[in-house]
Amino acid sequence: MMRIFFQKYGFLLVIWLPVGWLSLFFMLPLIEMINVSFSEARRAVPPYNPAFQIGEKGISFQPVFDNYLLIYDYWGDYLWPAVNSIRLAFFSTVWCLFFAYPMAWWIARSKKPLQHILLVLVLMPFWTSSLLRMYALIGLLNPNGVINDFLLWAGIIVTPIQMMQTDFSIYSGMLLTYLPLMILPLYASLVRLDNALLEAAADLGAKNWDIFRTIILPLSLPGVIAGCLLVFIPAVGEFVIPALLGGPEQLMLGKVIWTEFFRNRDWPVAAAIAIILIAIIILPVVYARYQDKEGLS
Amino acid sequence: MRRNVPFLVKLLAIIGFGILYVPVIMMMIYSFNKSKLVSVWAGFSTKWYKELWTDDILITALYKSVLIGISSATISTIFGLLIAIAFVRFASFRGRLFLSLVASAPLVMPEAVTGLSMLLLFIAMEASFGWPSGRGIDTIMIAHATFGMCFAAVVIQTRLRDMDKSLEEAARDLGGRQPFVFLSITFPLILPSIIAAWLLSFTLSFDDLVIASFVSGPGSSTLPIVIFSKIRLGVSPEINAVATLMILSISAFVILGSLLVLRRDGKK
């Protein structure tokens, strides 16, 4: 009996259990969030009047666009952080590439025991909490932190340098968090590089720089693109880094959602900002999926 | 060139590793500082570690985090395995596109958006039919299991795809029934990836601050939530000690795991 049941329905169970779970706890929440973003804010519990509701009076649907209009009217408070998120995420990606490329190169070119050790060293931060590593960074960058103390003690500076709550602290945090994500795809494409190509080029008299420009860089380009997408997409929506390391000049959308929700208790506006954040990442995400499909075929 | 790496490349690489490790190592050193002032070194002491064991808030938060981590990682791994099987073994089925969409979108969704949307759903559900009544450990567990299963699916899928299919086919040809073939042939072969998926889901859940903050209720603060509220008050040797313990224990797991993988690869 059990066996027949499994043979007949096991197939369906394997598919519909995860489909059911993810529809209920991932799709439905997004739909509800869209609903809330078109709802009217009010002073009650919960603090909004649902746009779409099924009540005693039947189904009603009355969307209001106030939240999006509010975001537009107060663009300095909402759209400026959106631009800021893109700017900070973009330059963080560039910085990650700047350091990750040499790291990936070195790992790809080193011999076996060292290569494994370096790979574990890259992976280890990826497994440990970003929150704790950001905290460790604060200890370094604070006005009375390790770097300033050292520079003061050495007599290089007279007053502490302001490093916290600047673009510099955001980039440091992003580097600390996302370097491994950039290194892994770069490593994967550099390690496949055929040595014979490089030797042939060198034998024919190419200089190191020419070899890099004409062979290594073009062949590692898929890794560069994959790494940039892997860093940029989560960096745009980052909350912990701007919250702990950034000041008012480094406001990002992830933090704005948090503030609107927890401090201002304006849920519809928080939902509308979340929709804008999704709109920002959707282009790179679609591009990443398209790239992925190309790579497989 | 072949193997030698230009000096400039090596220098930048070493600076890169420095960025990854110097902050954490400095923090670990200062966790043994006797002074309450964070940056003034006043001698070696382990008193901050001793104080941790008397901090009830931290201990209960740790207990909750571990409980949520274990249960959500288990759900994640089971569902991740189902998703992986569906994608690798069933060539086409109705809803494949939908499943591939909902199983990959959580990987790229900003945490603040996931957390907010889930909370809004939980509240709407509570208003409609009374479940979940309030938010607490169970809602955090559901939220963590939801994004954890997508990561678990990726890990298991890779292994399942690379696996030698002929072993399964041979077992079926010899008359083995599907569930039996799966349990005795497939499962042991993909076990390393299942363990890796579980560990990944566990650490994702254990480290998560943003989603947990949205879907937690009063009295269900996890360890990252407690640490975050302490960090906002400033740097303290006590947090240095907690962070050091957490990072060291996770690192020990990672090193152990990579040693196991290396040994397995060495045997091949």
C-alpha cells in the first residue's frame, strides 16, 4: 500500500512540497508587500489599511499611490539613498575587483599545498558572521581605534583621523564582506587558463604586460563579470555595513527600509522602498541568469 | 611566466589577505586586554571570557540561536534535497520554471526585503486566521528555513549532477525499487554535499541579523540581535570575547571540513 502510494505520488511530493513552501513563504510575502505598498497608512494596529481585502463586504481593491508619491515628493530622503546605494555598491565592486584579481591570480598560480591553504583562507571569512567582522573593523577605524592610536603614538599625526562614517569605512566594510565572493569566480576562470598559451606568447617575445592584456584578461573576463555581479547585487541592499560603519552621508536603501519600519513605523512606505530596491537589482539579476545559461550551453 | 607571479600582483594579494584578516586578529588580541578601555593595552587577562558565562541575556540568546539554527538547517536540507532531485532527475515537469524562479530568487533578494515581506505576511496571516499568534522562535525558524533551502539546493544539486548515474541504473536493473535505490546508493554518494548543505544553512541562520530582527518578537532575540544592540552602544572587550569565540568555533568547523574534503580528494 505504502509502496504503491510512493511510486505513484512520490514524484509529485518531491516537486510540490518545495513549491508549496516557497509559494507560501516567499511568493506570498512579496505579493503581500506589494499590497501593503499600495495601502493607506493609518494610526492603528496594523498601521495600514490594506488595498486589497476580503471582508464581510466581499472583495475590495482600492490601491492608493500616496506612498510612491511621498517617496517622489521627499526625493532627498528616499531617492537620494537609492542613488547612493548604487554609487557605493558600484565603487565597492571596483575595489573588490582591484584586490581580488591579484589574490585569485596568486592562488591560481601557486602549487598544491599553498593553493589549498590560501583557498581555505579565502573561504573562512565567508563562513563567519559579517556582523562580527564589521565590529572588528570598527575597533580598527574608530577615532580611538587601533590605527589612530598607532599613528598618534608614532607621531605621524597629532589629532585622530576621522575614518568612521566616511566612504572609506563603507568600502573597507564591503571589501571585508565581499572579497571572497569576487575571488572565487576569478580563481575558477584563472585556474583553467592554459599555460601553453602563456609560454607561446612569451617565446614569441611578448612582454608580461602584453601577455596580461591580450591573453589573461580576455580569458578571465567571464570570471570578472560573474564576480562583479556576485558583489554588486548583495552590496546594493546591504544593511549592516551602512548601519554600523556609515554616517548620514552614506545612507543606503537597506537602512532606509529599516528606519521607516522600526523607527517611523510607516509600513506602507517601507514596503514601497523595498519594491524600489527590487527594481534596482532586477536588471543585474536578469543579466546574471542570462550569463549563467550562456555558460552552461 | 609561467608559474612565477609578478611582484606587484603578490604584494596586492598580500594586502588583500591583510584586509580580510588584520581586523579580526586585532579584535582577538584585544579580547584578552585587561583594561575596559578598548584601545589601551593593560596586560593579558581572560576576565572578559569568564564574565560571558554570567551574562544570562547572552546565554539565552545563544541557546535560541542554536535551536533555531539546528531546526531551520534540518528543514532547509530536506527541502533543498527535494529541490535538487526535482531539478537534476526530473527532466521536465509542470511548474519547473516557477520552482527555478522561487528557488533562486531568495539567493539574490536583499535581506531587508525578505525580512520585511515575511513579517507583513505573518501579520496578515495572524489577522486572517490567528496563526502564527505573535512572532517568536517559530517565525524566525520558518524565515531561515526558506532562504536556507535555496542555498542547500545549490550545494546538493552540484553534487547530484556530477554523480555517476550508472550505479543507480545498475541497482534498478537488478530489481531495486526507487526508494530503496535512493537510500542505499544515491544517498551515501551525495552525503558529503548534504552535510555541507546542512552546515551552510546552519551558519546562515546562526549569523543572520536582518531577517531575524524583522520576524522576531519580544523575548525571542537571537545572538546576532543581542550583539547588534550591544555594538550600537560601543566597542567593548566583552563583545570582543563573544566575537572571538564565535569566529574561532566556526573557523574550526571550516578547517575540519576542508581537511575532510582534502583527504577524500587525496584518496582518489
